Amino acid sequence: MRPVCLLDRTKNLHQSDGLHFISDSLIKAIAKSESGVMYAFMPHLFVCVDLFVAWIKQHGEGSIFLRYGIEPLVTISHYETPFHLAKTYNGWMSHDLIGFYERYVRTIFTRYREKVKYWLTFNEINSVLNRFYDRWQKPLFIVENGLGAKDVLVADGAGGMTVEDDYRIDYLSDHLVQVEEAIADGVPVMGYTTWGCIDLVSASTAQMSKRYGFIYVDRNDDGTGTLARYRKKSFHWYRNVIATHGGCLQRTVK
């Protein structure tokens, strides 16, 4: 039996209502092969991917992204407090967690020191660029900027399927324009990643129907679906944003 983290217990609570129970089966299906994890779109779209190492199960070679020329940006703690520490020490309410966290950090820094250049301490420490830089004068890296929506799969006119997600394009475009303006104001923004690259199970509700990705995954809240993947309209837009270094962005915020 593998160790249990606090997120596992939270996920089980969401699954107990009988409505959203697809987390385990979906994750296993997507992660069962390298082709499933990477999918053909990854080398053609991203130059950097935000991911995390699980505190309770630090394993794996960690080279899959590097083989495709993708720079890993690793979040050290992503809702993954070991359940034993949460129960015994009341989680981060106790200063004892600092020692456990430090030991965990030293372990993964040693293991992946030749493969990871960029690390983030905790997931979702919210920031407003200019205000935070004015206060601390530290470089900033934006992660998990995205829009969750009820996407609808439609015919793309070329024999395939897609999602016409102009609402996601507008949302991300407006935010990227503001990042550009913050940089022009002198804020040192090191980088930017979206949430997320592919539709996935919600960490908070265990739903699949709240979709964030540039890739549509054919899976529903009730567990039905083929797991087939389809590129959304936003996929092609974001690829162009990267290729033009933001030159294609609409500068007039709607």
C-alpha cells in the first residue's frame, strides 16, 4: 500500500457522493504510457511545463520532458502534505513541519539537481505583479493562469473534432497583455505557464466537466468516454503566442 497524502483523503470525500468518481481511473489511463503522458502535441506547443513532485512518493527518473526539449518547472509542495504529518502535527499549524519539509526538499534537490533548474516552493501563492514586486523586489514567475469552462466538442470542418473556445483565448490574451505591461513597468517576470495543458480531473471537486486545457479529453463526470484527445482552438492560438513571443496578442483589452 502506498503512503497517503492529505489530497487523497480530500478526494475520497468528493467521491463519496457518487457523482464524481473518475479520478483514479482517469489518472491511471492517462499515465500508463509515455505516449499517453506526452501526447504528440507536447513538443509542438510547450517549451516549459509546470509540474510537481509528490512529497509522499518521490520516485521516477524525471527525464521524460527533457527528452522532448521541454524545461521542467517543479512545484515542491502541491497540496501533497503527507496525511500522517497532517494528522499528527496538525499540518502547517505546527512549526515541526518546517523540518520535515526541509528534509523533503534536500532529498529532491539532490535527486534532480542535474535535471531541474527552476523550483517553486508552494502551489498557488497568489500574487499581483506590480504590488508584490514593489514590496519585495524579487523576480516573479506566473503559474496556473487559466479558465475553467464547460467546453463543447464540435466538428472542425476537416473531418475531426475541436472546441471553439474563444472565451479561453480572450481570457488568456487579456492576462498576457497585462503581464507585458508589467514587464514594461520594470517588473522582472521570469516566465509564465497556463493551467493547464490538457483537460484533467479537478483537484477540488474530482470533476472532469470543468475544463482548463488546450487539449480536450473525451471523459465525463460519470466515467464514460474514450479518453481520446482533441486539440481545441486555443491550442493553435497558444502555439502562435509562443512562436511569436507574444507578437500576435490583441493589445486592446475588451
